[in-house]
Amino acid sequence: MATHRGIALLGFTFLGALNMMGEDLHWLKNEHLEAAFSVNDGLRLAVLGKPGGENILRKSSEPVRGLKTWVMMPSDIIGIRDMLSEEAAELTSSDDSAIRMTTSAPNNWGLVLEWVATLAASGEELQLIQRVHNHGEDVLYLGLWSIAAFPEGTCLKIPFDRAPSLAKDHPNQIAVFPYTDLGDSRIRNTREELQVDIRKGGETESIKLGIVQPQGRVQAARNGQVMQMRSSYHPDALYPEGGMNATVYAAPANGERLFGEAEVMGPLQLLEPGEAMDLVLSIWLQ
């Protein structure tokens, strides 16, 4: 594990660009994968790529970048979202195979977010445990989810395990969020997967689509790399946002902030004071 502070390494494609932004990057590396984590603006996976290759995640100076953890608390008004990763954070321990990070103090609900990232010496998967601790006095009803942001030129994908349907209450229903136009040319529905392109165009609305994905998988493809994200699905549990556990989002194609997101959600659960809950994410590149 190595940390680089504010140094422009011009010979290294994505590391140089990030370091010029003055970030502290904490690395896990092996022959298959390189991943860098930042605690500058909360907990964030800032870099993911093959050795010497390109960072597949969005790395601009915009707030929407990298991979972060969100929490949804549907008991508060109508689905209050809070990006726990935005809280002040710190590195707690690191070695060649694991990094531990945590937010520095409880947020308004008494929650502290801990990340444990591991990459085996010869492994091809990065495992990220996203654990939230309830340090408050109230029982909370919440769900965690991982949101990864991607730049222009990315194709977001949710694989199908069976034929999808737009019919309400269908077991493989595609959830179409209200602002989404299914006639948008950025959307493609193949036999194998649902696809959304992140590209410039005349479309003025955002896109958000979701599905129940039994393997908890979403994908993002760009420049010959495919990032896979997977988290366990629990069919008897309740999930936020209409029951979907895998969603994709694209910002308006004619906007200044052109980006997309792949999202993997965990189930809604009761979290007692003093208890913790996890969302475990497996990430790899093809």
C-alpha cells in the first residue's frame, strides 16, 4: 500500500490527474487491479483500473465522482437520502492487502460509516465492506447502497436473468422513474441486459431505471474495460425505491454535468442503538 500526496506523476495516466487535485490516495494493488481510496471529502473509492491503465470511475472536480455510500431512511418524510461518505473521515489502518477508514464523528442521526477494503495478493476482486454503526439513542429504519459515478463514454448495464417486463408487480419488472422517457435514444433493452449510454445529445431529462437483479449485479463499460459490482440480494426483504436492488442513472445529455451512476442497494433494516449493519460489495474488472 502506498500513499501519494499532491504529486503530479505525469507518466501514470490516472494517478497524475488525481494527485494534481491534491488528494491523499491510499492504494491497494496487485497484478490484476489497482484501487485508490480518498478520505479528503469523506470515504470514496477514487480510482479503479488495471495496472498502468485508465481509471474507469468519474474523476472530475465535481461533487459526483468515484464510489460512495448512501443511506436511505424512508421513515423520515418521503425517503431522506444522506451521503454518509460526505462526512469528515480518516484512515484508521492499512497494509498491503487491506485498508480501514471511518467517518470521524456521528452524523445528525448518530451514524458512523466504516469501510474495510481488501484485495488479496493474487485476487481479481476488491471486496468493500460498508458498515454503518448506530451511536445514537433511537432505533433507525434504513438501507445502505453503493453509488458509483462514471464519465461520458460509459455504458451502464444491468444484466437480466429472465425476460423483463414493464408490467406493474411483474417479478422482473423494470422500474421506470417518473422523469424517464423510455423513448430516449440513450436507453437500449436487449435480451441480455438493460443499457444506458452516458453521452452528449439533445435529451433534456435524466434517466433512471431499476430492476430486481437476483445476483445483485450492475456493470459499467468504457474503453474496453467493464467494471462489475455485485452485492447479495435478499428476496424476502424490503428494498427502497420500489423494491429494486440495482439501478442506473444518467444526467441530462445536454447538461454541463454529464455523468451517470450505477447503484447497488441493500435491504431496509431496523438498526438498534449500539448495533451495526453491512453492505458488502464485490468489485472487479474485465
